[in-house]
Amino acid sequence: MIKVLVAGFKGRMGNTTTKMVIQNTDFELTGVYDPNATEKNINEILEFKNMDIPVYTKTSEINTENTDVWIDFTSPSSVYENAKFALMNKISPVIGTTGLTSEQVDNLKKIAIEKTTGGLIAPNFGISAVLLMQFAQHAAKYLPDVEIIEMHHDNKLDAPSGTALNTAKMIAEVRKQKIQGNPEEKESLLGARGADYEGMRIHSVRLPGYVAHEQVLFGGKGEALTIRQDSFDRISFMSGVEVAVKKIGAYNELLIGLENLL
Ligand SMILES: NC(=O)C1=CN([C@@H]2O[C@H](COP(=O)(O)OP(=O)(O)OC[C@H]3O[C@@H](n4cnc5c(N)ncnc54)[C@H](OP(=O)(O)O)[C@@H]3O)[C@@H](O)[C@H]2O)C=CC1
Ligand SMILES: O=C(O)C1=N[C@H](C(=O)O)C[C@H](O)C1
């Protein structure tokens, strides 16, 4: 049995993940973590009333010996300290939370090596998003003019999304530095052309009713290609999280991207 802790268990992703861990017979939920939680046990929450799982509100309370994997769906401001705590205690972090800086990722990679502990940071656990990023990288070799549009629910804290940023990074790996659009263009309304990642424009849409969606638009001479993925439900991320929890114990470094485990 793989012993799992879920950080951010009361959030949108944390709640779905907690249920997935409980239902998976290869996993044992040994704790949940949220510094703002008022509960002492998860059974104080109606939908988990038959469970007996400690709620931790301080990392010092966590039984690290009883935890193999730390699943993190928290917030951009807390994920670094959480991941660092997990690695320092030889717990494998499986990180879905977005917003880590490149410097933070590099530090976590170093700690993982020092502690010979595996971990994963996945900008997106949905297979449709993983494929979209790979297809987009392939297409960009032939169609280097690209714009990315990501669309999310209006409670999202970070923009652009981690997936959009990762898509842009993957495309930048295969195309030459390129400034798109008319070199003389001017925005009469600030932000009209979106964010700029190495000459690529990223547009972030936030609307109620949406979950997580991305389009990558390519333009060529007299032709265009659009690649799109949609997560209509947070269940779409769960098979990716399951794979990560099952496989990450076999590694002793920090991996970036679910594709490394598929
Ligand atoms: N990689 C992927 O496939 C996916 C990634 N995400 C990412 O996951 C993250 C969470 O998203 P979502 O579930 O929608 O967000 P929510 O705001 O619904 O949930 C976040 C939860 O984390 C809690 N929290 C805050 N700080 C801490 C902390 N230090 N330790 C533990 N828990 C904490 C929050 O509590 P409180 O409200 O009290 O602050 C809240 O309950 C985002 O970064 C999002 O981009 C989302 C979907 C898929
Ligand atoms: O906040 C979300 O919801 C999501 N966040 C991730 C991101 O920023 O890319 C993954 C997915 O898009 C859902």
C-alpha cells in the first residue's frame, strides 16, 4: 500500500483527489493537510463521516514515517514550502499546484538529488493536455507563428495557467527566437495583445462555468492549425495523479511533466 497525504484537501482539486485516494485499493490515505482547517479529523466533514483520517494544520504534526507520497493541490504561494518539507523528509511530492518559479524548481531539484527522493511537478495531469503540449511542440517546428489561448474558471489565482506557460516553453525549445505580429503594432488598450513569452502571445480567459481549456493556434501562408483540449470535469486529472502516485517511488530525482511517467 502506498501511504498518501493530500495537501489542500478542502479545495476543488484536493477534494476530488482525496476521494480518489480513498477509493484506490493500492493507496492508503494517512493524512490530509491545510493550515487553515478547523477540523481535527476528516470525519467531521459530512461526505467523509465514515473515515478516520487526521487533519494536520502544522507540518510539525505530520507523521512523516507514515507518508510515502505528498499530493499537493494548494496555492502558488504555499507550494514551494510544502514541496520542500516533503523532500526534506524523504516523502515524494506529486505536485499539481502551479506558480512555482524557475528558481524554486531548480532548488527543489537539488534537494531531491540530495535526499535521493523522487518527485513530480506536473503542470497538467490530464492526458488531453499532455498530448496537446506534445502535438503543439511538434507543429511549431513547421508552423512557428503561434498564439496560445487558455480558458479557466474565474476562481483561478494565477495567469497565465501553468499549462499555457509550459506549452510556450516546450514550443520555445524547438523554434527560433521570433517576434510575432507587425513590428510597428501598438496597443491602444493595454494588454490587447496578451502576455509575451519569447515573442509568443498568451491570452488568459476567466469565466464562470469553465473548468480548464486550452487552444494553440498556428498560422502559416494561406493555412492555419488549431489544437484544443478541454477538461470539463476535475475527474479528468485523476488518472494522471494515480499513475504518478504509483510510479514516483521508483525515482530518486524531481521530474517535470507527467509524460515522464507515461
Ligand atoms: N496540475 C494539474 O493538473 C492541475 C493543477 N491545478 C492547480 O492546483 C492548484 C489548486 O487548484 P484548486 O483546487 O482549483 O484551488 P482551491 O483554491 O480550490 O484549493 C486550494 C486549497 O489549498 C488550501 N491551502 C492554502 N494554502 C495551503 C497550504 N499551505 N497547505 C495546504 N493547503 C493549503 C486552500 O485553503 P484556503 O482556501 O483556506 O486558503 C484551499 O482549500 C492551483 O495552483 C491550480 O492551478 C488545478 C487543476 C489541475
Ligand atoms: O487552476 C486550474 O483549474 C488548473 N490549473 C492548471 C494550470 O494552471 O495549467 C491545470 C489545469 O489547467 C487546471
